[in-house]
Amino acid sequence: MRSDIELPNNWEHDLGEVIKLGLEFVGAPDSCEISISFVTAIEMQELNKIYRQLDTKTDVLSFPFLEGPPQVQNHEGLQWESGGPPMALGDIVICADLAREQAEKYGHTFIRELSFLTIHGLLHLFGYDHETPDDEKLMIEAQDNVLTKAGLAR
């Protein structure tokens, strides 16, 4: 782990629970992998510039490993074909600096903000988006569902 990025105590356990609940929510296979990295604001701005052509900071980026949505999405969750080796789903990159600032701004804990960004990034890996009002509504409902189950409701 990087020594220049401070994370809250028990972050691995807490975010692990959020990921577990998120994977259950979308109906992911039992055997899958997701990578989470924490970066500084400067590093995140550079990633955003390279991958989204936006020269600005952002709080979370997702990089799905599978081309296109890897699932059939419906309002009940996602359907997967079972069997086979562990499925590598993608990378989630979180800006710890912005997460800390946003936690203070919104009046909640750092771990709650990291949890929100984690589930937000995870849902992007599964094809959720917020480009249209309907898509945004589905994504917010999914985020709220998982965070409520994790005991981190707004």
C-alpha cells in the first residue's frame, strides 16, 4: 500500500463489505475479481485527461475489462452465465484527496464517502451510467440500496 495516501482504519473490511453487497445486488458470479486503487488529486487529474480527455480532477474512474456491458441488464439486476474461471471485471480508481474533501463538504465520514465512490465505480463496471435522467435514477437507486444494506444510508 502507498504510504502517501491515508485511508481510515478498517477500510479494507468496510469497502470489502460494500463490494460484496454490490456484487450480490447485480447478481455477479461468485468467482470474480475487481481492483481498487487510491490516487492523489494530481494523479487522478492526469488519468482523467488521458482516458476521458478532461483536464480536471474527478473522484472516481472505472475501467471495465470486458468490452461493452458484460451483462444483460434489467430492473431486477443482472444475469450471468455460470461456471468457468474467476471473471476479472475491471479497475476502480478513487481519488482519496477528493473523497476526504467531499466527506467534509457533505457532513459524513470519510469511510462513507469511500464506500459511495466504491459502489458508484462498481456499478459502472456493470454497465450502470448516469447519462440520462432514467439511467441516473436507476444508478442512484442501486447505490442507495447497497449503502443502506451496508448501514451507510444518507
